[in-house]
Amino acid sequence: MHALQRLKFSTKINLGTTGIVLFLSLVMGAPVARVASQALVDEVKMRGRVLAESLSVRSADPVLAQDFLRLKNLVDDLRGVSGDIEYAFILDKAGGVLAHSYPKGFPVDLITANAPGPGGALSVRLLDSGDERIYDFAVPVRVAGESFGTARVGLSWSRARAPVERLGGIILGLAGGGLFVSVVLSTIFARQVTRRLNVLRTHAAEMVTGNLDMQAGGELARNCWDIMDCDRKECPAYGDKRRRCWYVAGTLCLECDGGPFPQKLESCRECPVYLTNAGDEIQDLTETFDAMAMTLKTHIAELREAEKVLTRQQQIMRTILDVTPDLVSLLDEHLVYQACNRAFAASVSREVDEVVGKTDADLFPAELAAGRTEANRRVLVTGERFQTETRREAGHGERWFHTVQVPVFDRDGRIVGVLRTARDVTQIKDYQDQLIQAQKMESLGKLAGGVAHEINTPLGIILGYAQLLQEDVPEGQVREDLGTIERQAKVCRKIVADLLGFSRQSRSAKRDMCLNNSVMETVTLVRHSFELDRVRIVTDLDERMPVLYGDPDKLRQVWMNLLTNARDAMPGGGMVFVRTRLDTGAQKVTVWVADTGSGIEPAILGRIFDPFFSTKPVGKGTGLGLAVSFGIIKEHGGDISAHSPAPADFGLPRGEAAGEQGAGSVFEVALPLDHGERDDEAAPEDGGAAKKE
Amino acid sequence: MRKEYWAVGLAALALLILAVGWDREEPATRVDLSRRVDITLKTQTEAITYAYLPQYSHSISFERHRLLVEYLSRVTGYPFRQVFPDTFDEHVKMVERGEIDISFSNPFIYIRLARAGARAFARIVEESGRPDFYSQIICRKDNRAIHTLEDCRGKRWIAVDPSSAGGFVFALDYFQSHGIKRGDFTEIAFAPGPGGKQEKVVLAVYAGKYDIGSVRNGTLELVKNKVDLDAIRVLAESRPYPGWVYAVRRGFDPNKLEAIREAMLRLDAGGPEAAAILEAAHFKGIIPATDADYDPIRSLAGRISQE
């Protein structure tokens, strides 16, 4: 059956026609042959009966007269009448053969092979001699109601049926001829039909490949505007030779329905245009196909335009989603991810496509996934919007996220999903902390400044009196004690000065200065005492250093702080490496102070610039050094940062660092060559300096 | 279409063809035609042969005389067998050769038989009730050319047989007695073929093939079912002559003859069996006869022969 389905349509028509003709030939030919055969049998029997009865009647007198010659002539004449008369013979009353048609000898089996029926009725019996079949007819020879013998005639069935076989041959020939003619005609018919179907098929194949401009139906000689003598050029059918008017919607003909095909076709049935141009079913199919192709083409064009718009909108949407740093994701009602943006995918170390179809359990650690699932489910159940701030450990630090979960509704108002956005607010959190710290520092600075300011006066008096008393007392224990008071009072004044500096109580005195000089002054100042602590200072200064606008004192304080911290980081001795570089392109100078000490713990690296943060024991440091330095550098529009351990490409002098302890740390101070305050602030600064003087 | 439908359709078609078109074999009896023998007839048993002059077909001859022959066989105790000569001449010759013991013939034949030594011993009473018979000359009633015997001159005449008494000889004598001779006729034909010659004459005239015909009396009654007798006109009738005669061949056993004659004459006495026998034989009776009864015939024959 599958092979049959794969046959060509024309072959199927041929096979069908052949099958029908064969079927009819069989159904009609077989009964005809049968009826003919039966008729022949009946005819043979009738003929045999007539011949036998005739022989019986004609042989009555010769039998009575015992006229064997006449009997012999009778049977011979009968035998010669027709080729299918196999034999004829006459028996006497006792069954003796009186005459027979055989030239030599008589087959004795024939005598008993058949006999008249009861009452002298005709008996017909089919005999089989092996070579052929013979109908034997037995009729009594009766005179005056008395039987004087039997007349027997044998008709060869094999020869008698020759006409039937000829008839069968004729029927077979006619059937074969009819079959041939029907196959030829059906082939012509099939070609006519399939030629047009093939045009349709080709058209369909072209449509599949996207070619919708083909026209299967040919142009007609007369179009609707010709037939109707119409000049309404605004009618959509006017001038359209590709489609019949009944395929065109919105035609302006008065008789037209005006609706679309095929609804309008009802109004076209009686239209002269339809009656003139409508074809057969295949023509209708072809033209419907053409109309469909045109409609399809229009629809496809519209779809493509819509697709373009959709794609553009999708791209915009995708771009918006992907460029936003927020983690955006969409989950369905089963909490399976349906979409996400690139930031979300990156946050779970996946591609966007990999996230779709996953659940929280697939993307997050079990505990976190359970929390997220619980939160999402709550949105699905309540239909309310939730927002939370969550903290996540990430790498070396922690990250804060502001998460918003919004239910997604379908057209029926049913909740079909959850839209979840998470924004990284770590920086804002830091700013909040720094703001709080700054406010704290500001309060503390004001407090410390006020206290220092108040302490400064009595401290000056204590120092002054101590110095005066030293002059008044002879050398001795008292003078030494006064000296101790004086030194400790100076220490206190230094602390007070730091506090005042921290609280910005002191004024900047910026001027043109040389950075290298500032650095070298400090280095020279501390080099000797450092060496006592087995700390060497190595410098690598950029000779091209231009004049910098800044406060030399405060900068020296910075260098001093950095150098002192470096020395303190190396209690067993080591090296301090000072390097300056001019970056003309970036319009900045950079100072690096590196040590070979134990370095700074990563955990506290971010807090070393906080005021009062110190790792030193009580009494060894105030925790204000780096905070003050930070303030001074910021005041100069620069930036200060710390790196620990020192970057591998930092470039510590080879050999110098070898054997030194620790990975050390590097403080990097970047100062702008022109921080933009000179013109604006020079006057007040100068005024301030002047005022100081 | 599903496969099941195809199968059902094909099966139905096959059944249809089988039911309608199949040529069913007829049972045949097996015979061996190669086993052949030469046929020889059994010799017939000795019997008294009885022959009826073949004026009719053998079947009619048999049918008419069957009961009489059976009666004679039963009554006399001698076996009888009818024999059927095809012609009058053969009949005469068979009597001459002794192949016919008892001959039943017309008187004209009898005088020939008598010349061969046969002797009459009985004669029949015709259905007309008379022991004699005569000839009838017939023509078509619508034959406008024939109104009187004289009109027969120059006409075509068909008769039964040159030896037929009632069918030819009586009529010929009648014509001659009226001055009409054989040569006056355009043609004198005789009924062709064996048997049934009386009927053939009537049919030939009826068909118009001949203008006049001569038959013995009683023949017209015989053919009333074959011929419209209204179309036939009896033109003339001859004088009557002694009827048909039973003769015995020369040399037949006189004892047997006597037994036969007695049995035959007994039939004339009546009785149901006799009536059936006589009716079948188309007689009214059988009466004794002598050779002298047929002298008128002899004289007739003489007249004819002189002509």
C-alpha cells in the first residue's frame, strides 16, 4: 500500500482505469462466457436430441425391414452431417448393433454406456474417452408404441465447444482491445489532468521555496472591466490581470457583495464575468492557489515588517536588560527561570541560555536557593511586591543587594511568574558608612580641635614655665625633671598640633615647591635615626620633577608619617625604598614609599586610613598619622593608596630586597601637577600665609 | 482506504467471479473407445413370415397388422414374423422366392403371385363394409380446366404405382372404357419412393403439381388431417373389384395354412379381441376366398395389357 501511494498520479489513473476495465471484463466476460458455454451445452443437447430422435424415426422402417444398407446409410449420412458428430449407431431390441458409423470395428463399451430412460425417454450422458468428451444421446426406435431398438448419437463436446472457445477468444480480444483503448484514453486524460496538476505542484514547490510571484493560472482574454464595460479605475479589481475579480475583496461592482473571497462568491454565481471566466475545478483550484499566494505574500510582508519591529524592540529590550548592572530575572509560576539578563547570568557564572529552564536549586547553594525560593513563592502566593536588602559574601569582601520581587500577571489577572531585580548597593553602603564615619570624624575633629585649642594655651604656659624654671634652677635633679617636663610638654604640643591639623584647625600654606626637595629633606632628617634601627633608606627620584603647588610642611608631614610607619613595620630592620616619578601625560607626580616589612593584613587594608585606627600598642601611636596624611593628600587634590604585599612588578631594587624580611607594603601618593585651586585659592591661601607671618 | 476494505473488496470480487463465471465440470462416464469388435448379427429364428404389400410405410404396415400377427401366432401356436418388402415388385419376388409365407396384397398383385404358385385363401371386408374396392379419380376443386372426364385429356396424371390396383389399374381401365387412352395424357407419373404412395398422390394433386390423381377408395379419409378435403373433388369412380387378399406361397405346409385360415376366419365372427384386431388392421372382417374370385382382375389385366 505504501508503494501504491508513492506512484505517480497519472499512473494511478491508468491503473484505476485498467482495473475498472479488467473488473468489468471479468464480471461481464465470465458470466457471458458461462452463459455462452451453458447455451452451447443446451444447444448441443438439443441438437443431439433432434439428431437422435430423427435417426430413431428414420430408422424405424429400415429396422422393421431389416434393411442394413439403409441403416448403414442413415448412420453414415448422419455422421457426415457435421464434424462434431462423433458416431451414430442403431441397436436392435436385444442390444445387437444393427448399423454403426465406425469404419472398422465397433467400440463395445458404447453399447452399455447409455440407454433410454424409463418409458423410452431420451437419455443424455457425457462420456469421457480419455481423448475427448462426448455427449451420448439414446432414443428408442419405436413403432406403434413398441421399441424395436435404440438409436444412439454421439456429439463431440470438445469439437462442439470450439465456437465457445472462439467466442471466448473474441471476448478476450474485445476485452484486451477495450483495455488497450481505455489505457490509451486514460493516459491522454491523465496527462491532461496531471499536466495542470503538475503546474500546481511546481507552483506549490516554488511557494515552499519562497517564490510567491509565480502565476499558475493563465491570463484571460476578457477581464471583468472589459465584460462589464467598467471604467471605475479605483476598483481594486480594475487592471488586476493576475486575479479574477471574485478573489479580490472590496470590489466596487454594483452586483458584487464586496466582501472577501469566498463569502462574496455567492453573489458572483449569476454574474456575466463569473459565467465567462469561471473554469473547471482545477482552474478554480489554480486561481484560488494564485489568490492564496498573493494573500500569503501580503501576509508574509506584514509579518516580516512586524518581525522587524519585534526584533528591534527585542534588541532594545535585551540591550537595556544586558547593559543594566542590576540582576534581572523572570521566573514562571513553577519558579523555573524563563529569562534573565547578562548580569544575572554572570552572577551565577553561566551564560544566559544556560540559566533558562533552571531553578534556584540549580544555580545557587542549597541554603541560598531555599531562601530565594521561599521569597519567590511568597510573591506568587500573596501577589504583593517585596523588596529586601541582602548581604552576600563575595570573594574577599561582602556585597549588598537591594532586591525587588514583583508578581507578573497575565491578561486574566492570574499570577504567572515573578520578576526579580537585584541591584548591587555595596558602594552606596560604603558611602553610607563613610558618611557616617565622616560625620563622626567631623564631630570628633571639632571636639578634638576644641579640646586641643583649649589645651594648647595651658600647655604653652606649662612649657614656658618649665623653660623659665630651668633657667632659674641650677643643674641637678630638679633641672633634669624640668627638662623632662619640657620634653613631655613638647610631645603634648606635637599631639595637640596633630589634633589641630586633623581637625583642620591649621591652615594650609601652599606655594610653589619642589617635590623631590620635600622628600629628600624628610629622608635626610630621619636617615640617621633610621640607620640606628637598622633601616636603610634607598631613593630613586625622578630628576625631571617640575615645580609643584602645595604645602611643603604638610607634605613633609606626610612623608614623615609614611617613612615612620615603614620603619615601624620593620622592627628587626630592613629597607625603605622611596621613588618619585613624573607622568607628564597624566599631569601628575607619584611618590612611592615601600618597605620590606611584614606587610598589612588584607582584612585591615581598607581601614588603615581611618582616624584612630592603629595596629600599634597603646602609647606608641595615636592612629591619626595616616588619617592626617589622607586628609593632606586629598587637600592637595591627590590620592593616596596602600598595596600589600608590594606588587611583583613594583620593581624593588634587586639585591637590596633580597634577604630582607616580609613581602612589605607600598604606599602610593599621586599628586596632580595642577589641581586647579591655584588661581581660585591662591589669594586666600596667600592671604592666610601672610596672616600667619 | 484501509487494508481491510481492500481485502474484503477483492474477496467479494473473487467470489462473484467464482459464483457467476466458473464453468463447473459436468460428471462424465468413462468409456474405452479403443476396444473394438466386428459386429455380426444373430441369425433370426425360424418363423412363418407375414408380409403386407407396402402400400403404406413399414411402420403403418407393422402397426396395422401387429395385433393380427400376434393373434395368429398365439392361436395357431406357430411363430410369426412380419417382413417388410420395400416395393410391390420385391414383395412379389419374395413370395416367389418363398421368403414370404403369407402375403396380404391387392388383387392385381395377387394375380401375379398366383402366377408364381401362390393361392388365395381369404379376403377382407373393407371398412366400407364391402369386400371389394374401387378407384377414385380426383382433381383440385378449383381446377377450372377439368369438369368432366373428357377434360382429363392432355392433363398430367399421377397414380400410385403401375401395379397398384385401386391406385392406377382400375382408373386406367375406367379411362379406357371411356375412350381415353394412355397417350391422351400429357404425363402419367407414379408416386415416388417407398410406402405411403396413396397419400403422396393426394398431396401431389392438392399441391397442384399434377392435374388429376387416382387413388383407391378410403385414401381421402386417410389424409384428411394433412389435406383440406374441401379443396379436392372426386371426378369419377371406377367399378368395384374384389378387395385385398390373403395368399399363401407355393409349397406352404397345408396344415399350417388351415390353422391360419381358420384363425383368420374366426375373426369375422366378432368379439372384442377380433374387433380390436380388425380395427387396427382397418378391416371390417375376413372372409374365405378362392382364386376364381379374382378372375375379373385377370380380365382387367388383360384389357390393360392389350392397350
